[in-house]
Amino acid sequence: MKAFKFSVLMPMLMVALLTSCAQMNPQPMNAAGIARHDHGALVRYYGDLAREAKAKLLENKRTLEECETHPYYFGWQGQDLRSHSAANIDRYEKILEDSLHHADLHRRMAREQEDQVNSTEGDLEDELTAAEPEFPGNKTL
């Protein structure tokens, strides 16, 4: 009987604990902690990510070239280093391509957002400014 109570109460207690710890209102942020609608910051983030990936890509390409031109420098670890560098090259090429794609996408979105804000401000000014005064006889105001 005690085992039955334990087996029924324990899962209920665990579910209650897990649901009480869950975040009910997650904020609209990406992994870097940048708001999704801040496209200028996202362009900078993805640009920095692309620069880092390019630097690591070039470093791994130099390492692979060194391993292939002078395999006797690396001994029995040369084969592992070559395969590891080749895998890293593939990985960083993909990261570079994705980062450049995302940076370009957010750059276009930022431009559209800026154009939309500018056109809204222009429309607001047009609404507030009359082409002709309402009272043509009253020129002192």
C-alpha cells in the first residue's frame, strides 16, 4: 500500500515541480540575447559571426595545407589533424554561408523597417499640414 501511494504521489509531485519552474512568458529573443525586431543589432551579430568563421576557416585551411605539404612534421598524428581540419573547414564554410545569408536578410529587413517608419512619418506630416488654410481670410494665424 505504501509503495502504491509512493508511485502515485511521486509523479504528481514531479509534474507540479516542473510546471512551477517553467517560464510562462518567454521573451522574444534569439540565442545571442538580441530582440528579434532589432535588425541592426542582428546584422552586426551575424556579421561578427561571419568574420569569426572566416578567420577560423582560413586558419584551418592553412593547417590542412601545412599537413599536406609537410606530413613528416606531424608524425602519426598528421592523419588525425588532416581529417579534423577538413571537417572543421566544412563546418566553418557552412557557418560562414549561413551567417552571411542571415546578415543580408536582416539588412534588408532593417532597410524595409526604416523605409516604413519614414513613410509613416511623411504620411503623418501630410495629414497634419493642410494644403490650403481652413480660413483663407485669417492670415495672421
